[in-house]
Amino acid sequence: MTDDQTMRVSEDQRLLKASLDLVAPVADELIASFYDRLFSTHPEVRGMFPAVLDPQRDRLLKAIIGLVTHYDRPQHLLPAFAALGRRHQRYGVRVEHYAAVGAVLLGTLAEYAGEAWTPRFQGAWIRAYTFAAGSMMQAGAVADEEDDEQRLAA
Ligand code: HEM
């Protein structure tokens, strides 16, 4: 990374941590609200998830905390997000779903942070989500091609 990129990333990491601190007291409610919104605005994705979501909520939160914690070391995050993206491909998650989840996630964060939410938080989350979702989609696309090749070879 260039010096400018390193500064951008550490400023973003500071903003991401600060915004998570803001919503930490209402984290459970925020995650429940995120899924409610996702399923009411995009009912077509409900069937991909298990009927009972509780363990799921916990894993999503852990993935977000992992992203923020290691944000300054993308080389450590990439393999984990690539593997996550390959698993998501198998869950049936497609490119258009990533945009939907990103919009719902940012909307929910903004609502729970309330007046403390600023365009700088918004920008940092857009970049972080784009990084995570981009790594996942890329790995998912490769996994898809490999599956196709195996089908052709079979
Ligand atoms: C940056 C974006 C995302 C992150 C960080 C994320 C994170 C996670 C994590 C950590 C899990 C736990 C299981 C595992 O590790 O494989 C999971 C499962 C899952 N996610 Fe995501 N996810 C993201 C985007 C999406 C999108 C866009 C969808 C589509 C609606 C989605 C649907 C699912 C489903 C269906 C499961 C599996 C549920 C199950 O069968 O247990 N995720 N996700």
C-alpha cells in the first residue's frame, strides 16, 4: 500500500471502530432488525437461511468485528473472505444479493447510530463492505467456474 492508502485505511479503521462502539449497546437489536429488514425488502433470500436464525446472527457479527479488527492487514483478511465467498456461492448467494445486503446493513447501522451517524462513517462502511463483498464475490465467481469445469469433465 502507498502512504496515502495506509493513512486512508487507518482513518477508516478508526471510523469503523468508533461506529461499532456507538451501536455496541444495541447490537442484538440491530442484528435482529437487519434480518427483519432484509427479509421484508428481499423475501426471495429468506429460503437460503435456516428457519431458526440465532446462531447465524452471532456469526455475522463476528465476521464484521473480524473485518474491523484486521482492517489494516487486508492480506490476513483476504483468505478468510475468499473462503467465505466460496461457501456463500454454495448457499446460493449471487452478485445482486450482495448489493441488497450492503444497502440494508448500512441503513440499519445508520438508524441505530442515530444522530451520531455522519457521512464519514457512511464512507468508511461503504469502502469496508465493498472490500469484503468484493473479495467474496470474486472467490465465488472462481468457485462457480470450477464447478462448471467439473460438470463438463464429468
Ligand atoms: C460482506 C458480506 C457478508 C458477510 C461478512 C457474511 C458473513 C457470513 C458468515 C460469517 C456466515 C456463517 C457461515 C459461514 O461462515 O459460512 C454466513 C452465512 C450465511 N450468509 Fe452471509 N455474509 C455476507 C453476505 C451475505 C449475502 C449477500 C447473503 C445473501 C442473502 C448471505 C447469506 C448467507 C446465508 C444463506 C448463510 C448460511 C446460513 C446457513 O445455512 O447456516 N450472506 N454469512
